[in-house]
Amino acid sequence: MSAGPRAVSLALAACLGSALACSAEPARDDARAVSSRPQKHVHKDLSPAAPRRASARPRARVRPEDRVTPRQPLEDPSGRALASFYAALARTDAGEPGALTRVAHFGDSSIGADGLTHAIRRRMQTRFGDGGAGFVNLYSATSGTRSRVVEREGAGAWTSCAITRGCRRDGRYGLGGHIFYAGPGARARISTMTRGALGREASRLELFYAERPGGGRLALRVDGGEEEIIDTDGPQLADRWRALRVPAGAHALELEARGPGDVRAYGVALETDGPGVVWDAMSMSGAFAKRLLLFNTAHIAAQLQRRDPDLVVFNFGGNDLRRVARGEVSGAGLRAELFEAYSRVMVGKPGVACIVVGVIDHGRSGNMSIETAQVELVTRAQREAARARGCAFFDSAEAMGGPRSIYAWREANPPLAAPDLKHLNRRGWDEMGRMMYEALLSGYVAYLERGAGENREEGL
């Protein structure tokens, strides 16, 4: 049986003070770089994410178009769950130099193909500024790892391992829940967008990878310049990063595995200098929420600390519905699992703002029919786990219209739900993204209008 919230909190307490202290191997930048005449305009930057700049008081102002009435408001009984996120957003909104507001959005196929996440990202970046693509998986192994904000291509001997399958006992799946192995000759290219209004620039590129015994050599090249060789062979499995500063503009990062062993890597982050919003999407298609517990605690702590998000979003539940339908988990059991799973991911930033997104209405999960009572049980467990963890909650099923609304969304003209009755289609995810964006924007306006007196508690 899963531990309850109190037991989980006690189990994690030793790591909360400093997550990296739980690791036998301290995280550091760069394995041994053995070549090195990097392109002249590129230089090494060892700082995690990008520098944070504080201000005595943000000067953000509410715009007329910010005043929206959300169809489904965020639930936050404390009134403070998102205060630190809104404080970061206010600094971005005020145009402070270097003010990036980062969001780490974890989910199952509900965020697959970057549908819902990009629907929110597009609106946030249009309103608050484009902070870049953020973290993306190194290689698009499946449709569930697609990105709408980078262009990726690859060739050669690539294999992958996803946390959904529980295929690595070491629990080091990278921030995105996917490990990518590059055999000798395997190549990948990740670049800023060449079309559309967003994702067209970056000024900071960062590779997330691993050093391990027998690890191969990796050639790295920016914009066709001179290559740098990173040797990923090391005495033990350890997290590594390679961060590069580049002039603001369009860029492409090219990687090639040079052997003799395979290279183990996770993803790449692309950011601008800001101000702007960055919305990372970590899709784990097919995953039960409890799969998050397969993360090695120190590893996911280090990965999250490296990205330094201002908000963490959890978007699971569709796959858990069939466990409920089969009688494999009770409401209380699921609630305890969810609390533990959220806590595992957040151990690297225990005080970070967070949102739990409730499961959408379903007619099916897997090959099973789903009843209203089962959707309500999962939603209730998610809401209660969110409150216990200090997170806000967004009720997706209610936003859709309540019980059996998946059928109305499927029958809409044009349809908003997929024929399988367990996913929305592209239009549907865009509509859900709009509702979530308006819920966030409404909360942000309320935060600003509370005034500087209350906001001083947030250190502004």
C-alpha cells in the first residue's frame, strides 16, 4: 500500500534541505571536453538555467485585455498557491532584463504531440514575451515526444527507454522521462523554428546528458562551426550538462556519436535572454501517475533544479482511469500515490508553485468503457492530493461541461474530441489551452490587484 501524505513527507524530509546532498555523485557541468576550438562566438556558460534578477517591486500593470472571466477558474483555497509564480510573471511583464518565467509541465498523452502545452505556451509567450523553446527531448522517438517549438531531425543508431516502460533500474530518465542512446554514427540536429512567430531565436543552448562507464564520445557543433568533442566515459553514472552562450538569433545544435560506446543523453534546452515565458513539455505517453515514482530522487531533483522552474504542472489521470475501472486502486490509494508522485518530482524545489490539472472527461480508457463515477473518483483524488501538496487545481472535466461531455465535444461541429473518446483532438486541446490560459491570466490580474502591501510577503 502506498504511504500517506505524512509518511511521504517524512520520507522526503532528508532530501528537502538540499536535494543534491542525496546523490552519491555531485552534479557538475561538462564531462571531459577533449577537443576544443569551439566556434569563436560560442563560449562556455556553467550557470544553471539563466541568471535570476530580483527587483524591489515589479512595475507590471494590468492591460484591458487581461480582464477575462474564465469559464473554469483555478481552485486555490489558500489563495497563495501560485503567488511565487505570479511574482516571477510580474517581473517578466515589467520587462526586467533577464526575467524569464519558466514552467515545467509533466503529463501523459494529454500533453502528447505538444498540443495542450503549446496552446498555453503560445498564448503566454504572445502576452508576456517569447523566452524560447525550453527543454525538449533530444530525439522524437514517438508522436508523444513531438515539439511545436523546435525543428528536430536525426539518423542512425538511436534507441530509447521511457519511464512509462520502467526500463531502467537506476531511475535516471532525464527531465523528460526519456533516455536516448546514440550508437556510433548516430546524428541529431535541433534548431530554432524557421516558420511561425515563436521559437525562432535562442541565446542559450544546453545539452542534458550522462557520464557513465564505457560512455562514448559525442561531437557537438553549433551552426556548422568547429566541433567540440565531449567524452562521456566516467567512473560512475552521473548527470552532466553542457551550456553554451550564442548571439541572439536563429541557431542549430548538431550532435554526432563517435563511439566506441553509446552516448546516453536526455534533451536540450533553448532559451532567449528574456524577458519572456518558457513552457517546458515533458510528455510520458501511456504513463500512470505513479510512474513518476520510478525517478531516482536525487536525479530528478538535480534535473529540476537545473531548469529552475517557477511553476510545475502535473497532467496525468487518463491511464489511471482504467486502473480504477478494473478495481486495482481505490480513491484513497490513488490520492496517496498522487501525493507521493508530485512530491518526488518537486523534491528539487519543494516550495515551487504547482498546479494539478484534472483528468478530462472520458468515455474509454485503453479498451475499457469508463463511467462518470470513475472520472469523478480520479478527479476527487487529484483535487485532494493537490490541496495536500499546496498546489492549485484545474478541473478539466468540469471545464468541458461535466459528466459525459466527451460525447458533446466529439459531436461538436467541428469535433473537439478524438474518436477514441479518451483524447481531445488538436482543436479540442487548443480550446482547453485557452481555458487554462484564461484561468492563469485571471489569477495573475487578481495577484496584481491585491497590491504591493500583500506582495511584499513574496519578497518583491
